[in-house]
Amino acid sequence: MVNRFKSLYDAQGFLTGVPIIKPSEALAHRSILEAVEAERGPMHYQFKAHTAMHSTYQLAILPKILNIVEQLIGPDILLYSAAYIVKEANTKSHVSWHQDLTYWGLDSDAQVSVWLALSDASEASGCMHMIPGSHKHGQQKHHNTQDNNNVLLSGQTINDIDPNQSIAASLKAGQASFHHGWTIHCSQPNLTSDRRIGLNIQYISPAVKQLKQQQDSAMLVRGVDHYGHFQTDQPAQSNFDSKAWQKQKALDDKLKGIQGNTT
């Protein structure tokens, strides 16, 4: 099964509909997220959430996820970031056609993005659409746009993509998709009456270097780090530790400074 995942991933640049946790478990983690939001405000696009929410950390180190990630980037795995991507019900928020690695400053594409659904992600609720095989062509030219409804930090967009070539990565709650950093993808607005909630988890090989600055951080979650290219993030011990949240805010600001810097 895992070898089939690897072959399919190499061919099309993504996997989708992979069962990870039960729907009831997804709902339990969603409930924790929404309890945190009730206390702290929206968690949408807050990087390094696993350093302040134990629920997030538990999901990010699930063996079912790491077993697949290991097949894709090797036995040594750093958890780079985890962030909730939330589209509120009946809103215009969308994500334009883009490649994740465009502005990250990493020297290698030994990386994989996991998107774990905590609510159903259907075409109506704005699931991701992927262009099969697009990862094989490397980085494409992006244009920054001014669009308040675009979730991306710089509104980065690849022009002239034929949506008819895409595949909808619909997910049921508890399922996940895995995609390569150069896979071109987008998502449309949520037209349903429920929130579309996903946990986006980024994993990299320890061999990867950050080229934009020297203070980037990550967390070893499997294997050995023979390189020491990143400072060490600490896992959350609870969901409501105020000191951990203060540290997470600093980490979030730093990573957004890296990824939002398009020069």
C-alpha cells in the first residue's frame, strides 16, 4: 500500500482521500480548536500551532501520517510548521493557483505538505484542486496580486492555468491529502453552511537549508538530524498555556516574515 502511495505521488505530485483518523476523532480535534478560538480568537493561518496546541502536535506526529511522509522524503523528518486553514461558511475566501515552495526560502524540495480534514472538504466547501504532474516542471512564475479574499500572504498567483486539467482533492473529515511543494493547486470559496477546516502540516528533510535567514526553526519527529540547519521548536504540552502562546506568536511572526518576503 505504501509503495503504491509513493508511485502515485511521484507520478502526479499528490495523494488524496487517505484515511488517517476516524470522523469522530476529527470532530473531537475540531472541538478543541474551536474551544481555543473561543478563548483566543481565530486560528486561521497561525503558523507553528503545534508549539502551543497539544491537539495539533498529536495530529502532526500520527504514525499513519509519518509512515507515508517517510516514504516520500526519507526516514529523517522535521516538522516545519502546522497551521489551520479555515474557510468560514458562505464566504469569498479563496486560494489562487500557486506552488507552496515559491517564497519559503528553502534550498531543496525535500518537503511534503499534508492537509488533514477536520470537517468535510467538498467541491462546494472549497476543497483543493491539483494539477497532476505539475511538480515535474519545477518553479513557475508567480505574480503578486491585491485581493483581500485571497488567503495567500502575497496573493501570489500563476497565470494561465487551465482548471479543466485539475483534479478535485475532496476529503471527508479524518482523511488527508499529501502534495509536493511544486504541485500547482488552488481552492475556491466555501459556499456551504459549515466551516471548512483543515490542518496543514509541513514536513521537510533535515538536509534542507533556509536561505532567507539563519533563525528558522523546526522539530525532529522521526529519525535523526545530522545537519542542525534549524533551531529547535518545542512541542505544546497543553492547549491553553499562555507562555506557549506567546512563543508561538513570535514564531508565527518570524515565519510570516520569511514567507511574506517575496524578494
